[in-house]
Amino acid sequence: MSENNLTIRFYKPGDELQINRLFASAFHINRSREEWVWKFQNNPMGSSIIVIGEIEDKIVAHIAAVPVGIKMGDKFYLCYQSLDSMADPLFNSRLIFMRVFRRLQEEIKNMGQVHFGFPNKKAHGLLTKKRIGENDLGKVDIFCIKPREVSFYMPALGLEEFNLQEINEFDDRFTCLWRDLSSLFKIKLIRDKEYLNWRYIYKPDNDYKVFASGDGGITGYIVLKVYESNGQKIGSIMDLFAPDDSLLCGNMLKNALVYFKSLRLISLFVTTEIGS
């Protein structure tokens, strides 16, 4: 197969089987078709844009952009986040990837929409080249702590002292929380119940734990995830949405640490993307 025979096109039904095989090869993660459908077709904000690089009916490159709702100031915008950038290493993946990405870039530009992403180091080096021309908006810091270094004693999650409850579905109270707090932020991802349920509850093989504070109304929530990496269990705080209340946020974070510590995890990761 020659790279000169590369065809660049948009997704068509059935491509997801080859896409998942390429995904497993690139990221060493086996993803089910159900999870692919959830991620790219069931998004409450609309359909994803998926660009394929194909040589003789074999998918050798892929990039997608999923729609996200973002509040900027007092206005709401539909933006696109690029993800799952990958190319077959048997080919000149750099050149192929750049051609596929430029097609995605052109499509979103023609739609007049904002486009952003969180590329890894390899992709970042390609995307910021002059031939593509993406710009850095900022860095996302990642903080890590070893659970054995957590020396304080706090009650376990769910105890009445902290008024935390495990959530199995987001309801109208969370939409109200979003509406009440959204004015505090200049730029914020929309967090109504439709988005939150899709993102954290409806995912196949759901691996998230959601805890919320409040009785009748909801005053804040935190989303936790436990996963394995290189045979080690890792805990991650995926989302924390609450008012600027150090006591409330502190209680949720401390309970998250205790929860992770009880599972005897190796590491805990927190990013500044929390709540963004």
C-alpha cells in the first residue's frame, strides 16, 4: 500500500470497527462499539465530526471533534473539541496525520465554530507547526499525591457530617446548580443534567463515582474515577463543581482522598481542568 493512494473522507457507518482497531493499536486500550457510539453519536450537543485517512480500504489515520457547549461571558457557544488523533505507525504517520487534521480544521473553520483540544506532546509538536498553525491557549497542570502521604483522618464518604450522597443520576437540581453558579465564571463548560448524565452516568462500563452535597437542593458535586495503568490502580478527580466555598470544597476533596486511600491506590491525580 502506498501513501500516495491516501483518501481523506468523513466517517461513514461501519467505520467504527476499523477505528476501534486503530485506537487499540495506538493507545493500547480495547474500546467496545457501545462506548464508541456513546462517545461520538449520543452526545446531547449533537453529532461529532470524524475525518478518516484511508489507503486501499484500510483506515490508517483518524481524528474526531466532539461538540461541547461553552459559556463565554453571558453568551453560549457550540464549540468542538478534537480527540482520538491517531495514525498507523507502519506509514509516514506524521505526514498522513497532518493532512487528515487539516481537513478537520477546514471543516470546522467553514462552520464558523471554535476548535480546541488537549493534545499529548507528540501531537502538540505537529499541531503548532506553521503548516497547521494551531496556537497554545495555556497549559493544564497536573498534580499527583501518593495516598500513603495522606496523613489526616476524615470520616468516610457518605457520612452525615459531610452530607455527601452517592448519585446514580443527575436531575433538575444539578441544572439549577449550574444556572446559579455559571455567572461566577467567565468561561465554563455547560453542566446541565443532560450533559452530566451523558458524560458520567450513561457511559458503557461506567467507571465513575459521583458524590453530591446538599439535602433538598444540591450545593456541589465531585466525580471520581479509578483506573489501572501499568498494573497499578490510579485515582483521579475528574470534576468538581461547587461555589467558591473553601469549607465545602475542602470537605469534598478530603473525602475523595479518604475514598481513594481506602482502595489502596498507588497515586491520585488532580488537574487544574477540574470544573472547567
